[in-house]
Amino acid sequence: MGFDIIVNIYWLPGCGLKVTFIGLGFYLSFLLAIKSLTYFQIIFSLICHWNKLNTIMWSLVVYLRKGDLS
């Protein structure tokens, strides 16, 4: 049984770098339909969205999967 960790790292202008723990779940690999023989797998996706100050905040979502060895 593997596990999934998702961490959101974003830069908020005027506040600096922030890190938010999104979730830990066994179901994420099924939802993302990821099938791999690699033991560790990191997926990066860069997301641009608007914050409350109407300035662009860049968000880096890091998906780390630790799979089974068996």
C-alpha cells in the first residue's frame, strides 16, 4: 500500500513564500490514474490565479507518491 502527499507551495506578493499541506490519502493515485513502477514519483504543475489583492500569485503543486515495492 502506497501513500500520497500533496503540498502547495505558493508565493504571495508582500508576504513571501507560503507552504500549505493539502492532503494525505490513499485514493489520490486512483483519481489521477497514475500507474508507475517507479518507487518515488514527483509531479510538478504551475498554477496562476488571482488572490484578494488582485495580484498574480504563482502556485506550485508538488505531488509525491511512494509506491509499493511488491
